[in-house]
Amino acid sequence: MNKVRIVLVNTSHPGNIGAAARAMKNMGLARLYLVAPKVFPSDEADSRASGATDILENAVVVDTLEEAIADCQLVVGTSARERHIPWPLVDPRQAAEMVHEEQLESAFVFGREDRGLTNEELQRCHYHVHIPSVESFSSLNLGAAVQVLAYELRMRHLALQDAPIVASKWDVPAATADQLDHMLTHLESVLSKTEFLDPKAPRQVMTRFRRLFQRAQLDQQEVGMLRGMLTSVDKLDDKIK
Ligand code: SAH
């Protein structure tokens, strides 16, 4: 559970930050990241947190989602509804299972009260998780959504306490969000030089590459290999010149 962080993006109501902290502490989670909260710290957050003020005191406040997830190996974004480009989608139980099984540095990202996460923010996530609410009234209160995810993480944690400990399956550590970002920036620059990318419509292609590489859940060696491959293309360009 100490590898899991809860990230709240651009929260408007400090009461929801307090409610999230309380839900976390009830379920044994401690690491709260706040991306550009509208009001924080605040008395309202403290009072809604009840006894969970330690979580608020230790909360990490940052300006961007990138900073909040830079060292994460698994990023899960929550969404109250279906979005434009299909993305790997899991339910809260599957998400909790994945986190415990793979023992990765993980983030659960929650959006704004009025409009959730932007498409760009959702695209930074390996998986999307939707709490299966009714379609005609699908959006939960932010604190309630954190509670559901935290509860599933707790249930899985308790189930595993009776089970034998499984060693991590993979031989190389999973890549972090920051490492993947650098690889994608490198890829974009090489593909622009080779003219694979059409400068008039480059964005969607890079989004699809991001989705592809995130789906593969690359390890750090694989990111290194891809970077090496891109560097060799860069060098080829120099040789031709
Ligand atoms: N009107 C917004 C809803 C935001 S609710 C929208 O359509 O996206 C605030 C946040 O609570 C969401 O960004 C998400 O993090 C979480 N949330 C609310 N309902 C959810 C659901 N059914 N499944 C997953 N997350 C949910």
C-alpha cells in the first residue's frame, strides 16, 4: 500500500480533499499528491479529514500532473464516462489486483469536480478505471470515488495477507512515466526528421504511439533499447549530411 499514491488534479472544493484524505487513512493509504488545488491548505479540508490531518500535512503539492507521476511505473486514471479514443479500461477491482500483483510504484489519478480529467491527462495513464455506476447518472462525488478505489485496494491487501508472497515476475524494473516521456519526445523528434510525422497533423499519431508503448508496459532496459535505436537513426542522419 505504501507504493500507491492518490493524485487529485485541480480540485475546486477543499472539503473533497479532506474527504479523500479520510477515505485514504481509513483504508491504509498515506500518500496524497495535489496538482494545483484551488484552495489548500484550508480549514474545510482539515475538518472533513476528521483525524486524517497527517495525510493533509504530508500532502505533496505540485503544479502539473507530470510532476506528480514522474517516478511512477503504473498510472491509472479515473473517469466517470467513456472518452473519445478507446483506452485500456479496467474496473476498480481489477485495478487493485494489478497494483498488488505487480508491486509497482503506482498512481491513481482523480479529476476536477466539474469536468474530470482532460483527454491529455487521461492519455498519460496506462489504464483507465471506471466505477460501474448507472449510465444515466454516472458521476460520483470525488471523495466517494477515492473511497471506492481505496476500499478495493484494501480488500486486495487483506486477501494477500493470507496468501503466500509471490516474487515479482519481471527481471528488470518497469519504466517510469518520466522515462517514457523522454523516449516519446526523442521518437517525435526523429520521426519529424525522417518526415514520418506530418507536421500538419502530428498530435494524434504521438497519442497512438503513447497508447501503444503504455500498453506494452515497457521496462527500463526496453526504453534504453528504443532510445539507442533512435540515437542510431539520429547518427545516420549526420552521416548522410
Ligand atoms: N463531470 C465530470 C465528473 C467529474 S467527477 C466528468 O464527466 O468527467 C470528479 C472525479 O471523480 C472524476 O474526475 C473521477 O476522478 C472521479 N469519478 C467520479 N465518478 C466516477 C466513476 N463513475 N468512475 C471513476 N471515477 C469517477
